[in-house]
Amino acid sequence: MPSNRGIFYWLCVAAFSAMMFPGEAQDMSSQNEWKASWIWAQRDAYMPYNDTIEARKSFEVPDAAVSATLKITADTRYRVYINDSWVNDGPSRSWPQQYQYDRIDVSPHIHAGTNTIRIIAKYFGIGTFHQIPQEAGLLAQLEISTSKGGQIVLGTDETWEVRDAAAWLRFAPKQSVQMGPFEIYDARIAPGSFDKAVVRYPVASAPWSNLEERDCPLLTKIPRSFNEATAAHVVRRPAGQTFIFPTADWCYEDVVFSNHHTVTTGAFAVILDMGEEEGSITVDADGQTVFIDGKRAEGNQFQLIKGKHLLYVVLTEYWGHWRNDTEIRLVADKALTLANPKDGSSKAPWCYIPFAKEIGYRFADYEWALMSHDEQERVERHIRQTLRDEMSKPPEVATFADELGGRAQIVQPEETTPAPHYLFKNREPLSGVTAPVDGCESIISGESPVTVSPSPSGDVEIVYDLGEQSVGYYDFELEAEEGLVLDIFGVEYIAPDGSVQHTERYRNGMRYICVEGNNRFTSLMRRSQRYVFMTFRNQTRPAYLKKFTLIESTYPVNESGAFTCSDERLTRIWDISAHTLKLCMEDVFTDCPLYEQTLWVGDSRNEALFNYTAFGHADIAKRCIKLAALSLDRHPLVQCQVPSTWETIIPVWGFLWNIMIWDYYEFSADREFLQWVFPYAMKNLRNAANFSDGRGLFSAPFWNMFDWSGIDDNHATVTHNNMFAVGAIDAAIKIAEVLEKKEDGEWLVAYRDRLVAALNTLWQDDACMYPDSVHKNDVVSEKVSLHNAFLSLLFDIAPENKRDALAAYMVKQPEGMTPIGSPFAILYLFAAMEKMEMHEAVVTRILDAYEPMLALGATSVWETFAGAENYNGKFPTRSHTHAWSSAPLYFLNRIVLGIIPTASGGLQYDISPHLCGLSWAKGSSAGKVGPVSVAWSVDGNVLTVNAKTSEGVALRFIRNDSLSGMKILYNGAEVP
């Protein structure tokens, strides 16, 4: 989180922005409609980490409900039930200053007589890439009209009952830096008694202001069964002990943001008692510095004599947004017991020792980037010196109480959890051991339970395949003994040789601890995977898995776009691209459903464009544009993922946001929204102009990436940034023309001219190419990348006499030129190729790029091509489901079907198919008014084309060079 100075700066910026760049007009009556108040359970403070409560209210409805509407929101998440029916999870993501609530028609759930509404509310208490938690709070209002004219308004207030939902273990670690807490549910923990709710705020004075109704549909809840059981194993029982501590929560008293430059440090200490035996111990402290009895050892492998020893782990990896929690693993070859060095307790054996508060530095990462090198060095020196001082004389058993006892804080037993994801990542199936599992497949048909018996050799694991990638909630029923542990983890890919591609530091799963008898559970977290691993631990008698489904949860897409053709490979590529896009649509476009579920602004530009063709939804694109726009109330340029507590900037993502606005207008013809967003669009570009170097180029020390490919972009002045800035200006010029903003238009044209002129001074005659960047010493980079060739053509930067040479690179790159690394960037290559009328080359490149995915049985499209710079593992890519890669949706329909919109709002299209060696093709592109469908086939020299669309939409057939010499029948008439 930023310093107090940073907060004051933000408040000033927000106030100025509110005057200069006002948001959408607020219907203030909506604030007055709220009779409910924000509530929670009684707490000493209301920013606790991972705090989960249950709230309920019973009420009478005297006669049948004609209508019933629930308005509900929470900080940070909620799940609502009415009369034990699961209604919804929410809220949609939003900025605290424009906080959103869900409006839900709950009429089907209300009946005459006694009704009960029950809400599980969870406050994360730590920053994510999706939310900016303020305080724990729940707000709900139920409005009912009855058949006899009665009106019931039931809002959260002190008459509601609340209790802790303690079965969700509070001190579980974060699932990942992007998401909220990992889910560990201990069904043995009985819920406490209900108490009166505490009213925290009336709506008008709460930290969540300007309440707005959700501006996109609620997500789906579609049960998906497994396709098959792929394996059952016995895995070796884990050796040693694992511990995870929520360290960041102890370093700071408020919400910790997700910035890399947030110091998380201190030390952990525990006594290792070897008793009367000697032995060895290995300590895996995830890169932190380990001492035992004041000494270090190679590989953290220590030989210990009998008796007591002090383990002291210093958190020397102090920066890093992955360091919110601390994971320590102990593996000893002899039995040992743990004890607390402060009071000798074996029930609570660990201590945490905080370091000086003065090194609790927290910087927004874009602020750190703008900081002078000298100031950065001063901060680093201060931290490192403090750590050196703390490690200068590491404590031992005899000295701990005197040296650190006053500072040491005892870690209570409930304040640490084991590390189930580590156990899964390090699973070891035992060869030659048969898993005692009966009826693995029966759960798919639902005919009978799966019987899982304990194995003396290890823990039992079952692996299921959903048949394709999906995302949603785990929903299961299990009859088991008290204390049986069910670990559930999902992965996207299992290689042909059986190797499991784990999810790196992302804890993509959950742990459930059973109560005696029947256990039914639906997870609070949405997770994505194709393969589900269930591991039964701590088992002494048979367990019966009665049910397991994935409740798929996505944006409710309208599958009005389609594509099939005579080449089955292209059909399959289109299908898996569409499936991927659906999985990356929630309340916003997300990068991927497994690793991050984050609205990355650059990704959303691509995905919105693909969605216009495949599904035709304008609301989700508008929503993404708005959320990104509002980041300009807080940051100098558009924040690269929103709404988020990782305060960093990727300039290309902001420039793509400018382009996305024009894309949206072209699809929707929504002039009203264009008027609202245009001041923000101008703010992004005017602020960008303030980051100009002596050449007139955009130059800023931010995260200057475009593609995972090895571009020389770790510099302030990067060529592709400037080219995208030109594209952003072009989009803004078009908007200015629509809105008749003459003065802004003139400024934009002048800024464009300066940038283009400056870019063309970088041209290197010897390389016949633009360089990647300009270094600090004003030396031009020796590296060149294909990206600057196609961007300079796409955005009309290159002079006419250089265009042919640049176009040739798009077909064949010379040795030493950096190629494309991801399907994200390939969109812009394809757009440039289409512009240069290289239509068939685009389709050929689609096959070249995506056929390797088909060859490995992919059901979704990948984040990167095999061998890309950001992923060097043994598997073909990191994320196997990344919708920034769904470009075939857009280009196959434009090129092969030939459906080209030529007027905003979907009122006019050209139909101009390119045959690309195919004998037939058919499909449709979604549109604002309705889909446009095309089917064509070739019979000898005759091309028959049939096209149709909604009333009021004009279609015009246009010949192209690929149709030269052919007889064309269009909708039954010959084309001259």
C-alpha cells in the first residue's frame, strides 16, 4: 500500500479528476433507495485477513410474491442462499469509489409463509488483482411485492443475525498473488451461535461510495460431469512437516497491496528437539536464509546432535508480491518434536520476530519506477543494513529469550496451516501398488458411489478428466470418517508421457477436512482445469464419493458466431478459440481462468474484438473500458490490470485501451458512452505526451512489454510503445471527429506528426529496419524485431518507400530478427497482413501457429507458442487457456467468410470471401443488430455464395483478387 504521502497525493488527484474528468452521472436517488446498512460481526478491527461470516434473516411473506428483488454486495465476496437454494455469488469487481451491487430477481425462491435468507460473506483483508478491499462489510436489501398489494423491504441492519464461519480456516495462505485466500474448509469446526449484527455504516457514509448496479449479467451455474476417470494411484505419504504463515498480515495493520515493492520481512524461530538421537534435517524455506544454532549449511541440510536446537529463518527475500506468506518445510531422518523458544509450548511451537517498522517500505510499483536511482539505492541500503544487523548474531536456544524474547510473537496453532499444494506438486505415485478404488467411473453416470479404501502403502489418489478445459466451483458429496482430508487440485495439461504440468506457485485447488458421516460442499472459489486430482489423506476406513461435479461459471455467452469449412483443422482451431474466449469471460474479460482471472487491459482489447465476432456482447467490453478509464483517477497512465492493488503500468496496454474504445464504438454505435469516456481517452494521451524525451518519443521507465519474445524493451524509450501510441492517437482522432471535438482533434494530429517524425529518425539503413529501443546513453539498440515491421505498417508510420521491404518481413524474417512469441502479438501481425492484402498468408499462418496445439489434443488455445521466452519448462506453454490468443475467431470470419463490417452499429457489411484453397465454408459473425451468416461453395469455376442477416442491415458483395475469373452466384443472382 502506498505511504500516507501517496494516499494524500491520490486524494488530490482523485479530487482534481472528479472536476476535470467527471464520471457517469449518478442517479442519486439510487443512494436514497437503500434502507439497508452495511453490517458485519463484532470485531475489534475491521480489516482482518480472510474473515468469513454467515449472516441470516428469517421473515414472513403473508401471500404469494408477485416480484422479489435482492440488491446485494459485500467487501469482498458473498454467496447468498434463499430457503437453502443457492442464488448467486458476487459482487462484480469495481473500484471502491464506484462500488457495484448485484440486482437479482429472486421471485422463484420466495414462497408464502416463513422464508430465510442466508449469506456467506468473506472479507479478503489483502490486496488482489481483482479487488481493493477497504473494510469488512455486507449490504443487502430484499424488496418484495405480494399478490395482495403488500410491500416488504428487508435490509441488513442490527436485526440480522451473524456468526463466524470458522470452518473456512482464516489463516490459509493466498491462492496466488492475483487472487484471494486459498480455501481450506474444516467441517469438524462447528459453527458458533448467532449474535446480533453490528451496523458499520449507512450507505451514504460508507467507504464504498457511489453505489452502482452491476452492468453485466450474472454468471452461469452449469453442472459439468467428468468425461472419464484417467487413473487411480497410491502416492507416497508426505515426509516431514509443512507450515505456511500469513506474514504480511503481521507486518502491517492495514490492507497490504500487491505491489512488488512491499517489504515483507522478519524472522521465524522454533526449537527442534532431537531427544536422545542424532540426525539430519533439511529445511526448505523458499529461498529465505536459514540458521540452526547460529550457523548456516550448504543446501540447508544440517547434521544435528541429540538435544535441542534453534531453527531461525530470516526473511531476506524482502521484496516480491509473492512473499505475502512464508512457507517452511522440515524433513528430518529421525523423529523430532517442535517447541516454542519463548515459552516451551509444543502446541504453538513457532515464534515470529518482527523487524524495525522503519523498513516497512511500501511503494506503488509505477512510483518506484519513477523514483531516482539514488533514492532506490538509499531504500535498498536501509533494508539490507537492517537485515545484516539482525543476522550479525543469530540466536541460539540459550540466548533466544534474552535477545529476542521481548520482540517475539507466539504464533498460535490456528495462525498457521500446512501446505497441501506443496504435497500435490511433490506427489510420488508408487509403482506396482494397486489403488484400492472400486467404481471410479460410476461417479460419472451417478449410478453408485466410488469406494475408496485406505492403503497401507500411502495415500489414495484418483484422477478425472473433464474432457476439455472448464472453470467453476467444485461440488461434491462424500461419506467419510472424521478427520479424513480430501485434497483437490486441478491442472490443465498432462503430457503424453504422463508428466503432470503443475501450476507453479499458483495453488489451484483446495483442502476439505471431513466430519463424521455425510459431507456435502460447494467451494467458494472458481477454479479452472481439465484434470482434477483428488487425494485422500489421513484415512483409516473406506470412504464413499457419492458425487463430484464442476459447476461451470462464466459470462452467459450468446453463441451467435460460427465457422466451419472443408479443412477440419481450421474448424477445430475456431472452435477451441471460441471455447477459450468463453472461459475467459466473467464479469470482465480475463487473461486466463486458472492462473490469474484478471482483467489485463491489453488482453481485454483483443478479447473484446474476438467477442464481437463470436458472441456479440457489447456490455462486457464497455464495462472493461470503464474500469480501465477510472484507473486514470489514480494513476498517470491507464493501469495495466484493473481494479487492482498491483499499481503498475504497461504503456502498450493503455494505448490498446484507447484503440479498444474505437472498436467498441464501431461495434455498438454507442455515442453516449463515447462522450463519457473521451475525456479519459484524452487524459491518457495528454499524460503520455508529458513523458517525451529530447527526440519527441514517448519515454518512461515502466513495464515496457508487448510480447513474450525477447524484444530489447528493458529501457525507457521503446519503439513499439511509440508505434502503439500512434495507433491510440488514430483511434482518438476518429472519436474526436464523431464528437466534433475540433480542438482536441488538432492537438492529436500534431502529437501524431511529432511521434511519426521522431520514429522515422530511428530508421537504421544497414538493418533496413526500426531498432527495438534507445538506451540510456542515447545509443540505438542493435536488436530488431518483426513487431516493429508490422506495427509501422498497421499504423501508417513507415514512409511509402519502405513499406514493401517491411511487408516482406511478415512472410520471411532475416536471421537475427526477433520473431513473434505469443498469439497475443499475432493479432497485430495478422491485422497488418490483412491491410497489405495478404489474406491467404494469414490463413496459412493460422495453420502454422495453431496446428501444434491441435496435435497435442488442445481443447483451448495457449498463452504462448512453444519455446516462447517467458516459459522455458518441459511443457509447450504455461497457460493452456488464454483468450488473448483467440485471433482465428476474428480473421477466419473476415477472410474466409468475407464478413467485413463497414458501418458502426452493425448496419452495413461487405461480403468478400477469400477461398484460401478451400472448397466450402459457412458460418456467421455476431452483430449489434443481429448475426450475419454466409455459406459458400466452389463447383469447378462457379462460386455460390448465400448471405443473410437481420432486417435493416445492408449487405454488399465485393469481388476480390482471389475470385478472379470465377462465375459468382450471390444469393441466387450472378455477380457482374
